Amino acid sequence: MSHKHQAIIEKVFSHPISTSIDWKKLQHALEHFGAQIDISSSNKAKVVLRGEEIVLGLPHHGHELADKADITQLRHFLELVKLTPDTLNA
């Protein structure tokens, strides 16, 4: 596993909530861990991983996810599919 992939997952779980998560890096990390990602014409990403799914609004300007509510939702999703810093280090 790439240290870069692990670092971006850890950033999702950082305290306080990070508002500078690069979408492209996150996308590559999630795909590395098996996620299927479909991006709609309305700039939303449907992420399917381990039988669960989440829909995220993508940044319109710039490249970073900055909405704390979306990042919190992503954090809960990753906990649900057991893709957390603790499971990566196990």
C-alpha cells in the first residue's frame, strides 16, 4: 500500500476536521482500496465500496473538499466499510 493513500485516509479522520482534502488524491486512494467511483454531470461522485455507497458533492472551483458536513459524512462512510487509519495499520 502506498504511504500517500494511507496519508489521505488519515487526513479524513484528522482532528479538527480538515477542510483541505484534495479530491483527486482521495479518489485515487479510494480506488486503490477497491471503490468504484462514478462522477455525474451534476458534479457529484457516487462512491461504492464493500457494498455500501455514498454520494459526495465535488468542488466546483479548486480541487479540495472543503465542506465539513461532507467530510464528516465521508468519515462515517469509511468507518462503516472499515477503512480507517486503525484498520490500515492492523
